[in-house]
Amino acid sequence: MIEIRTRLKAPGEIYGVKAKDRLELPFDSRQKSRLRMRLASGDEAALLLPHGEILRGGDLLVASDGRVVEVIAAPERVLHVECASATELARCAYHLGNRHVPTQVGEGFLRIAADHVLEEMLRRLGARLQTMDAPFEPEAGAYAGGHSHPEAHPARIHEYGSHAHGHRHGHEH
């Protein structure tokens, strides 16, 4: 079995490398640091990355046999959110953020994993919603840059609604 322990920190062009294989994963799997999977070539591989790293579509990984593997964000069921105004869209983003919902922010839209409870909330806020299959690339979070938690690495996504992680962000619930 091939092991993958390294993620290149910059685009392949900088290193002068091209991917020789592909790994297509939904967002939930791209958050895991330990994972057994199959590459596009059919080879079985074990992902063994440092805890807290999140893989993004386009990331390049280095396998134990030296091959470079490109990560592909697999299409998955998402809720595409649009609003009549930027203010309404910001209101929807606020309520999703207040619930620690991983959210993809695009030009004039938001995307979240399909969820009927959140769908109802967003409808009440006046959002136009469409369920679709698309790659899901949520924001890494406000703490992905300079701030890190003692038990986590940068770019860690918080669990839905979980506050059992024992630290404060300067907001109240």
C-alpha cells in the first residue's frame, strides 16, 4: 500500500512538478488526517498527514513511491444560497457562522452541505435556495492565519454546533 505523508505547500508550478495520479474526495474526507482510499489509478493508499490539515481541490500530495497526486474536490450535495441583496446574504452568512456551519463564500452566493433544518432557516431569512451537486470548498475560518488553538492546527474546521472544545472565541451563545 502506498503511503501519503506530505502535502506540497505551494502550487506544483513552483516546484516544477505535475501530478501523476488523482485523489477525488468529498469535503468530509478531506478533513481527515488518517484515511484509507483508492487513487484514480486504482492503487490503494493510506493518507497519513499531520492532524488538523484540510485538503483543498488542487492540492498536491507526495506518495511514498515518489508520485505526485492531485487532490480533486468531489462533487457533493450542497445547498446554494443567493439573496436579493448583499445585506440579506450577509445576514444569512451571519446566522450560519453563528452556528459554526462550514460555509463556502462565492461572488454573490454561499454554499453549505445540504441540511433540511438550515434550509428552512435560510428560507425564513428570504434566501433563494437550490440543491445541487458541486465541489464544496468552505472557508477555513477566521483563525486559519495568525491564531491557532493549543489543541489544533490552523485551518481546522469546528464541528457543527459543538462547543465542547473548551476555548473561547470572544463571542457568547
